[in-house]
Amino acid sequence: MRLRHPGGQVLHLSYCTNVHPAEDLGGIVEQLDTYAVPIRARLGTETLGLGLWLAAPVAAALAADPALLTGLRRELDARELEVVTLNGFPYRAFQDPVVKHAVYHPDWTTPERLAYTLDLARVLAVLLPDDAARGSISTLPLAWRHPWDEHMSGLATRRLDELATGLAAVESATGRTVRVAFEPEPGCVVETTDQAVRALSGVDTDRLGVCLDLAHLACAWERPADALRRYAEAGLPIVKVQVSAALESDDPETLREYAEPRFLHQTRNAAGDDADDLDEAFERKLPGPWRVHYHVPLHVAPQAPLATTVPVLREALAQLAGGPEPLCDHFDVETYTWGVLPVALRPQTPDRLAAGIADELDFARTEMRHLGVRA
């Protein structure tokens, strides 16, 4: 949906469709009717924004077939749905029974990651609403941290240069600007703000920048104001914000029911101790408090002593959208873990999932309204 900053700038608020498993065009169109249309109706908004996720094979097919791509644009327009941002982090199979480390492959040392991202850029240039200023694509923070060496770093640097050149070619061919945003994440080559500044030093900042995931920022125990000041000093734009919240607890035992087999749930404590998954954190008996990379519904406060990092989210939004000028214009609610929540919290039908996503978007919209941002 579109919001307006007090300064007059248009801000786009969407929800990320990587929560849905569809990986072919027919399934993607079906999920629009199953989820997106009911969500729009529940919110009572004229247009609903989607942070669309396209697996690599369907992205390649769309990029290669103009008729297929314009057909998808017609399907979106007919349902009053719009796309200004794509999630290009998972390559494919993101809702498989076990994902874990597979989500980081192929990484930014490979030609496959470059090709996928440029396919997404070609697709987004056509899907963008005619009056949208620009599009964005979020992607992984180069790679998982092991293995990583100078040779791999050099390969990634060359890929990023090729990416910027490819994005310039897309703009020249279509007249539409698409930027790519690298998303710091626990356990990756780029986890912290300082690592992002170092890794992205020297990139084309007209086309490349940062995707600030607010759950990841909280898991790094970073203050939003400090991170944003560091990015500004480095001249790195915040291209996209993922509006998300992580789990937090002073009593780690209360987190046991959240350990599950599909996704990694990197765990960090305030002292700087870390584990790559919840099971490992329990085995190593990390002292609390813990923050866990587990995206939880924004609008639901868990039963104490469990908590979420929504306070960090609020602090970040105040910095990003509460000033005289917004620091970003693309805000995407990304709770992809609905299907692995503890059973008592898990939506059991498509209607209940649509209702939960609508409630999250309403929560985010309300938080923005508190900052003076209006529909």
C-alpha cells in the first residue's frame, strides 16, 4: 500500500510472499487469489503492495518471455496489487521441509547468483507501477561466512561490479531504475553494520546499497540510530527495509518449542556469544538474554517471559520515517516463518494466514501513522 510522508514523499508498504511455497507461475497467480486479494480486502486499501518472491526458474522464464511477463503484470493489475520490490534472497525451494544453510546458495561468488538477480531486475522493470520512482531487490549478504577467503572475496567484488553494469543496462533498455540491496544477516560474511560498510566499500551506490532487516539488526544487538549514522557516513543508501521482529528472552528455556527443522535460527546474546542455530545454543548453554533469528508476527506479544524485538523495530522506524525526510521508501513486512511457529500459534487454514498477514500490515501501518505518515 502507499503511504505519504509528511514531507510529501511516497512510501511503499508491502508484505513478502516468500511465506508461500509456490515456485511456478500458475501457483504464484493462485496465491494472489488465496492470500493477497483477501488481505487487501481486510485492510480496506485501494492497492496492496507485494514484496514478490520468484524462484530462479520462474524468474528466468519471465525475463526471457515478454508475453509471459506482461501477462503477470495484467494479473497483478486486475487484482489491484502492485510490486515495487522483489525478494531475491532465496534462490528456490524456500519452503521445503529442510532449508537451513541451503538458502545461502548459490552465493555472490557464482555466476548463477548474478544471472538470477539480473533476471529479477528485468522482471521488476516491467512489473513496476508506471508512477513508481524505482524498484528494489533484496539479496543475501554475499555468502555464509564459512568458507570465505580472499579469493572468494575477489570473486564477489567482480560479481558486484558486473551487477551494477547489468542494472545500468536494464535502466538504459527500460527507462526504469532498479537497485539491489544487500541484507546483513547473522552468521554471514556480512552480519554487522561495520562488516556491511567494509564489504560494500567502493560499490556503485546509485544502484547498490543495504537492505536493513530489523530483526537481523536486533539480533546483532545494534542500536538503529548508530547503524544508520554509520551507513550515512559511508555513503551507503538504505534501499529497502524489512519490517521484522525477532524472538527475545531472558530465560532461554522458554524458547525450546521454537527449535524446528526448516530454517536456521541463529542465536546471539548481549555479551556477544553466538550459535548458528537454536539447538546449538541449547547444547552450548549460552547465558541469556538471547535474541533469536526467528521472524515472529509483529502484532502478537508472546507470553512472558518471552518477548520480541518490536521495541528495536519502533526505534528504527522512527529513524527511518520519522524525520523531515525519509531514509528509505520501500518497507516490506517479512514474516516467512508462519508455517513453523509452535502449533498453537500456527495458522491452520489459508484464511487464518491471510488474516494474520493483514494484521501485521495493519500493525506496521499504524506504527507509521504514529510517525505522521498517512495513507
